[in-house]
Amino acid sequence: MQPVTIALAKGRPAKQSIDLLEAAGIHFEGFHEKTRKLVFFNKDKTLRLIFLKGMDVPIYVEKGAADIGIVGRDNIIETEADVYEILDLGIGKCKFSVAGKKGVSLPDNQSLTIGTKYPNIAKKFFDKRNQTIETVHLNGSVELAPLIGLADYIVDIVETGNTLHENGLEVLADIETISTKFIVNKASFVTRSKEIQDVLKKLEQVVSEKNANSPL
């Protein structure tokens, strides 16, 4: 039988995700933080772990190249992937926000240029405000856009707000709180239900214990 494939987003959330899997008794042989390998198996080869860019994880899961995904909800929303969101893993918590220069308010009734890595999310937010925007799709250093006149404002993920503050920007509006999710391919949820439920129950137990031990 083919192993159940788990797609995991590379980057900062990866270590927390791996720690969560290991706490659930799910170990992948040969994995270490500095590895450049992209594919790993557990001891009995019933599970296969693949590392992807965050934005690719929901697509791999939607298309059936992976059965399970562990990825930030920002990537799920932006790709509009047709997957099941099963469990909030309680890690990688941050928020989507609109930010701009300090002391500059967010107008309600004029067209704006928005710098962002997340054009779909930006458009949905401003559509709700009945506001027309032009998006400038950026893949990094988004904070620069308002400073050099490339965009009026930015839509980005904010964790601590320190990067915004250091660059003379501030949050003007919050869009949505996000965190890391356990997602499943819709067909796999039916055809591989037993194997997926086994992984899910182990993670649910760890998340439940973690929440119970967290200070109020």
C-alpha cells in the first residue's frame, strides 16, 4: 500500500510542526533541521513527509499529490484550495493586517494601490469595503512599498509588529487571525479514512493537552 503523504510548509513554522508530530509519536527517519532533503519516511514507511513552499501545500493537497497538509491558513485562503480544514494546530499564530505610514489613516472612498504577497486576500478585504484597489504583487520586503511610493499601503502577515515599527509603519486595520491548519484532500478523506484518522487523533491529543496546560 502506498504511504499516506503529508505535505509540510518549509520555513519558520516547520520546526513547530515537526515538534508537534514528534510529540504525537510520529517520527521521520533522517530528518534534521539543516537537511536539504525534501522527502522523508517514518520507520515502517506508512507515512511519507514532503517539504514544500507554503503556498504550494494546499495545491498539492487539493490535487491529491498529498493526502494531508500542515500549513498556515494564509496559504489556504490565498490559493482558494478546495480542501477540508480539519484541525487548528494552535501554532504559527499571527494576523493579516493593512499597514501604512505612521499617522496616515486608511481612506474609505478612493482607489488605492496595495503592495502584497496576497492579492486575493487584499482584494476580498477591500471588496467588502466597496473599494477599488490595484495590487502590486511582491514576494519580499513588502514594507518598502509605501516608503518609496510603490504602493499606498500594504497587506501582510503581522506577528509582533516590530518590522513595521522599525520601518515607520503601523497597522491600520486587522483583516483576520490565522494559524497553522491540518488539511486533507477530499478524496483521500474517504478512501484513506482509517490512516488519516490515525494521524489526526494523535495530533488532536497533543493539541488538546497543550491547550489544557496553557496559561489562561
